[in-house]
Amino acid sequence: MSVLCGLFVLVLCFGRLGAEWTLLQSATRAPRAAPAEFVDALSREAAGSGVARAAAVAAALRLAGFSNAESRAEREDRLAATVADLHRALLGAPLVAANWERLAFTEQLRHRPLEAARAWRMAVVAGAFDPAAMARRLQSGFALWPYMDADGRDAMDLQVRTFFAWGPGSVTELAVRFGAEEIVRQGLAAEPAAAADFERRLSHLKH
């Protein structure tokens, strides 16, 4: 439960995407290839960078207005349209990690954790090291861990190792806050020195 609650504080560290993560305060709640429904009727020409940017902006605007939806049906329609916009954006610009993160976020709001976990993994593939994304990436990864396949968990291990090397104190604090100590231990298992450092920091925080 504490891991899932982490989604509610992602807005505190989301940077440019912060406004979108505030939606979680009012809402109750990758494979090697893209999601199955990812390819739509767009032609190659229509999937150019200009169209991709426009679709990404449209998705962001839909999310910004999500909390204003007056009914459950309207919220669901808005989220479905957001997913469609993000698929268009990613078709034209598949290496924009922020859009994969938005997709994971939106799929979480739609109660589709498997799809969210796949999108989360693709965010790692598109941009494995982004210091500004560390807190939100780890928090969402902790929440989605139960739904990740083997590739997703490998990606999570990579994020843990990468971010621990850059900010061990922050990673340790996040692990404690969201009850994710075992996930971090698994991520650091192949690096004994880092694993020992984590245990020292963990002991210090808890005593």
C-alpha cells in the first residue's frame, strides 16, 4: 500500500511534467516492441516531428483538464483520447522519454497496470539516466513492480543501480518512504560495494 501511495507525491519532483501528476491527488485512483495497439492509421509522413509535437501537446492539455471532467464516462473518454494522442506522439518521436512516462501515468489512471509497466520500461529505454526524473521514475517503478515482466524488472534494476551511483542518499530515502527496500536490494545485488553502502544508509535512516 505504501508503494502505491508514492504515486500521490510524484508531483513534488516531476519538473516540467509536475502539473500533470497533481491529477493523482484528485483521482482515486515494455515489451521489446511498442504496445500492440500502438500503430494506428497514421502514414509515415503524418507521423513527422511536427505532428508528434502537436500530439504530445494535445495529450498534456487533456491531462491538465482531467480533474475538471464532470462524470466517470467523461474522464474515461478523456484518458482514452490522451492515450491515442501519446501513441501518435511516440510514433513520430519514439525516444522522448517524457511521453512514455506520460503514457505510463495515464494507463495507471485507467487502471491498466500491465500497460503502464510496459510504458514505464520504454521510458527507461528512451532515457535511462535523467537526474531530474529520478524520484518520479523510481516511485512509479516501485508501484508498478508487481506488474513488470522480466524485461521490466531488468530495467528497474538498471534504474536502481544508475540512480544509486548518482544519488545514493536519495534512493535510500525513497526506498524507505515507499517500502521498496527489497526492490533496491535486488537492483544492487550484482554490486556488493553499493549493496553494502545501501545497508549502511538504511540502518542509519531507521535508527
